[in-house]
Amino acid sequence: MIKHISPLRFDDEFICTAVLKEARVKIVLDFEIKLVSNGKVCAKGWTEQVAVLLPEMEMVFQIPEETQKALYGNEQLK
């Protein structure tokens, strides 16, 4: 889900901040996009992602190990 608040223009510089909220069966991220020039929030929302097996397109009920390492380093999922 995303809430568009203000449009970005072609040459606008922006910062996208994402916060990991969940990473067990799915990955959930909250995010916010702000203009660099004045800090105005242009969009905010959240996204959910799940892993699927290809080519079967079957949902995997576990975050793949390489993704876990990218998210947590050597720490285990809690």
C-alpha cells in the first residue's frame, strides 16, 4: 500500500527510508520518500513480499537463507 502525497519531478533528488517490520514467513517493510531540498514527504506506505519457487510459482513459507543473511548478517531470525 502506498499513499501518494506530493509528486516527484524528473530531476528531483529524494531519500527513501525503509524499515524492516517483519521477516518470518514474509518480508514487511514500511517506507517513506522525502525530497532532499526541503524534507517534504512525497509518499509513504508499506509493502509485503513472499518467496516463491520458480517456475512452479508456489509460495515458500520461509525466507530463503541468502535473503536472511542479507537482512540479518550472521544473526538468526527471532
